[in-house]
Amino acid sequence: MVRPDGKIDANGRTYRKMNEKLLIVDGFPNVNTSLKMPVTNAFWMKTAVNEVGESEVAGTKANPQILEYFKASKFWGSDDSGGQNAWCGSFVAWVMKQNNIEPVKNAFRAKSWIDFGKPITQPVYGAIGIKSRQGGGHVAFVVGQSVDGNYLFMLGGNQSNSVKVSKYKKEVWDAFVVPSNFDSSSASLPVYTQKSSIAGSEA
């Protein structure tokens, strides 16, 4: 593991890594739990991709990694599965801080990310997308598009209660932003052909 947590909590990083290895030993050598990244100068995406699979713990206990996301966004919540504790913005904040990029103020609020860095007119791999939803907003990283260009695939936190890639209609996204010093003119948006799910109502 890149960042061993030293614990074997239920559904924790070590727990999942052990199960992943057991699947391989058990006769499933083709199991692939990681996403393949295109060649990109969006260096923060390696961090984001490595978090795929982190998920909420039901009840009052919490995934310690999600609490780290909270800390990065200065969110005060202690329950990762609480209805008021949406953590998509906190996930993005944590990813950026891991790469020495300062998040926006009130980064735990998804719509706050519209003030991050600089806007771009068309999404590229690694850009941050911001959208509205009933009761708030959602924020996630762009990782690809459909063949026809009508759908975007977004890697985000709190998507069906976990870090994963979900498929959205392109039109639902209000804005896309990148770090101020990022050269988006040399970036592209590949067709996404890997594992994903349909976006749920909470995102």
C-alpha cells in the first residue's frame, strides 16, 4: 500500500487490500480494481485514482480516510454517512492538498469550487466539474466522455456513498475549473471505456 493505515477496520484500506489479494489467490487473476490513467499533466489525478473504493461506514462509525477528507476541507462532521455530511467537496479538497494545491474557501461546499483556479469552456481530463442538484451541488473530477460526447464520466467522492466513477449527461454540469497554472490547451478528454455506474440522486 502507498499509505498504510496500520489498522484493519471493517471496510478500511488494509481490509480491502487484503480481500483484493485474496481474490487473486482464490483464482481470479483478472480482477482489476484500479483505473488506467491516460498520459496527462493533471498530476493530481494519480492521487484521486488511488482513492477509488473508499466508502462510507454505515452507522455512527466512520471510515477514517473520509474523516481525513473532512479535515482537508475544514469540515467539522464526524459521521461520514450522515445526511448532512455530503463529502464530495471534501474529497476534492483532500486530493488537491495532497498535491500542494490550495482548495477554495469552504471547500466542503460543492458549489464553492466554482471559484477555484480558472474556468475552462470545455472539460478535459482532470478538470473539476461543478453541478447543481436538489438540495445542493456536486463536484467531481472529469475522467472521460462517451463515444458520442453526450455523457461525461466523473470520478468523485460520495457517489453512491463511495469514491467511484459515475456516468452523467454532459449538460447537467454547470462549470469546469482547473488550477490557475494548468495549461488546458495541451489537455484532452479521452473516450472512457472502463468500469462505471449511473449517477445516483445524491450526486
